[in-house]
Amino acid sequence: MYLADLENLIIHDMSFVRYECNIKSIPPDKRKKIYSIQTVKRMVDTSHVPRFNGCPYCMSEYHTFDFTTLFR
């Protein structure tokens, strides 16, 4: 099972949760359960609106880093 943070647009893998994920700090009304990896792949895709990102700690294979933020 996966958990989508609707406030920060981050998806977490509940079978591989790390301390750094801060799952407990996500408000209950801003959580959405996702049950399949196909749905996660669709939500992480660049054409999905809003565009979700994988958690850098528990879903690093779906995490994309915006390198343009380094030069701001």
C-alpha cells in the first residue's frame, strides 16, 4: 500500500517507511491511500495534474529532483 500526501504532493511506500518520511506529521484529511503500483506510476508521470513525486527516502526510484532550484 502507498500513501499520498495531498498537501506536499509526495507518495510514500508504506512497506518501506523510514523515520525521515515523517508520516505522522501528515494531517489525516490530507492523506490518500493508493493500493497499486500502476496508480503510483500514473501519478508520478509528468503529464498527471497535479504532479506527484516519490519520497526520496522510501521511494527513491520515483523521486525526481529539480536541479533548477539549486540556482535560485
